[in-house]
Amino acid sequence: MMPIMTAGMNQLPKHLNTHGTAMSNTLKQVTGAIGTSFVTTIYTTRASFHGSALGTEMSTSDPGFVQNFQTIVQSIMTSMNQTSEQAQETAMSLISSQIQGQANVMGINDAFFWATGFAIAGIVLSLFLRDVRKDKAMKKAKHEHLDVPLLPSPVKKSV
């Protein structure tokens, strides 16, 4: 973001720098709020999607799930001295909390994936920025037929 802001500020005449700084700060605040809401929206929608997708995998028609669920219920009954109904409720509570936690992690991963994509796109676009100060100097030099070095020469000239 800083190369874009610097390039924009370099376009302004000196007497408008204060207005440019105020506008730059305002844009930073607004885009930060929009970015935060965008990432939060991605996180919540993807977490609920992953939660429902993981929840649909728990099916009583799946013999593997039923077998694992009964094993969990039996271990809860023996370790916590609960009845079968209490153990089933406890097992469902544990499973749903695990699903919720896993869905949250997957939602956060999705949100950071999108944020990384936008950051990479910004970096790539910032590579195409031009330094207008050098462009003005080159234009002036062409007009006056002078040689303008773009980088300082590593060789010192002796006087």
C-alpha cells in the first residue's frame, strides 16, 4: 500500500500535500474497515459452510460412524458413570464442539487464503508503478538536451 500512496503523493504539487495527506489517511481508514469486514464475512460464511459439511458426514446410515459413536458412548458410560442417554448426549456435545472448532479453523484458513491473494495481487500491481519525479526529470532533460542519470554512478569522477 505504501508504494501506491507514495506514488500518489508524488503526483501532487507541494501546496496540496496537506490535503493529499488527509485524503491518504482517510482512505487508509476506510479501506482498512472494508478489508476487515470482507475478511470477517469470508470467515463466517466459510465456517458455517464447513460446519454444515462436516455435520452431514455424521449419518446413522454410515456403519463406520455408528461404530465409532457407540465406542465413544461406551467409553463415556464407563469413565463417567453415566446412563446410556446421558452418555449419548455427552458424546453428541463433544462431537459438535469438535466440529465447530474444526469448522472455525477451516473458515480462518479460507479467509487468510483470500487475504493472501489480495496482498499478492497488490504486490504485483505495485511493481508497475512509475516514479513520476524521474519522468519529469527525463522530460526536462530531453527538452534541454541534458543527460540525466537515473541511478548514481558507482565510479567517482576526479576534478
